[in-house]
Amino acid sequence: MIIAVPIKIVADDQDLVVNPDLTIDGSKAPRVVSSYDLNAIEAAAQLAAANEGSNVVAVTVGGADIDDSKLKKNVLARGVDELYMTADDACKGLDARGTAAALAELV
């Protein structure tokens, strides 16, 4: 069984800055996997462990800033067998519908 886990790379909320005009600036925040998606990875790894021969495959899309070796190691260390990332500035700033469409293509 192949267990696909779509993940979202987000700015670390501890390093977000609120500007005087009340907009949020995440340009200097490191990129991390969403905490919700970390839970999904853990659940997928447990499911794979319970079903011999299963593989966990994580997929994500985003701007070129998600192409980070530390980020990749963090995902792979959590029981993910394969990681597919589309790191392209054309995918930067996609809304939920655009992200879902891109992830569906990856899967």
C-alpha cells in the first residue's frame, strides 16, 4: 500500500512579524512543515508500520524557498519513505484551490 501525505510548508510562526499596518511579514521566518501535517505524517508512518510492505510518500509544492536540506531531512526522519517537492516560484503564493490542484497532479 502506498500512503500519500500532502504536506504544506509554512513560515515558522515564532518568527512572524506584525507590521504597523497589521499585515504579517514572514519573509525572514524559516520554513517548516505545518504542525497539522506533522501529525498526518506520524499517522501515516504508524499505518505503514502496521501494514507490512507499505510506503509513506510525502508530496508538497511551493516556492523555491522550500528547497531546504534541513527541511527535507526533518520530513524523511519521521518515517517518510519518499519525498516529492515541486519547488518553483510559479507555485509561490498559491491559494488553497491552486495548491490542491498542484498536489493532485503530484499524487
